[in-house]
Amino acid sequence: MAIIIDESTQVVVQGLTGKEGRFHALRNRDYGTHVVAGTRPGKGGEEVSGIPIFDTVAQAVEATGANTSLIFVPPPFAADAVLEAAAAGVHVIVCITEGIPAQDEAKVFNYLKQTTRHTMLIGPNCPGLISPGKSNVGIMPDSITAPGNIGVVSRSGTLTYQAVHELTTHG
């Protein structure tokens, strides 16, 4: 059962050139997720393992049709990354970054509430989303999931992993 992401999800990874962004983007791509672009200002025109890098999310969306953003940028830049993705028309934004200042989170919340109707923010400080067998957008381990009709939502990555593992193991 896929609700938010599925096999048609097209992902742009903000922070793809960093260690964590690269690791999880390639892992998600290996899972079958369509990682179609990455962004890093000043790195446009480069590639990471065949994934094109753009200077901005707007450029990535225009060139690839990306509809989902996965954010792996340092806390001081995360709010601006979310705002950039929303302004570029991305529908689902998954922000993995933890430690974002509360005032930055409030700025993002108010912007999304006032200016967008079709943008969903998952996070920050979250493990992301997985639709077993279809798409993985985040840091969720795919080995503990199985297709089915139960979804799990949690603020805690570790508790999410445990709950998903128990559901997968014991039905």
C-alpha cells in the first residue's frame, strides 16, 4: 500500500554531494527509488554516480520532473533548503536534518502554511518514508519492511524501526 510515495516518485536530493546524502541516495536508488537529481550550489553540471547535480532545486525540477525532495544539509541551511524546495513546486519534502533551530522551523511552518497548499513536509529530524517494494525516501532500512496494508508513523526513528520490524516479523 503506497500513500505518499510510490514507484512513480521522482527524488531530488539536496546535499547529494555530502557523505550522508550520497550514501543514502545511492542506497535508495539501489532499492528502486527514482533518484533523478541532486543539488549543491556551485556544483551544477557535475554528477554523483550518474546522478546529475544542479545548482538549484528549481533547475532540477525543470530538468527532471522531480516531485519529492530529500534533504541532507547541515542545520544552519536546512530551513532555506525546505523553502527552496517548496518554492520550486516540490510536493513532498523529507528533511532528515536534525538540530535545526526552533525559530528556523517556525519560519518554515509559517511559510508553508501561508503560501502552499500542495506541499507536505515530513520532518525535520525524521527517518523518512518507505513504501515497501516501491520507493524509499530517507534512511529507513529496507530489510525490516514488507508490503502490506499497515503504515507506521512515528517521531522516533529507533522506535519506528522496532515497530516495523515487529510488524514484519509477527504480522
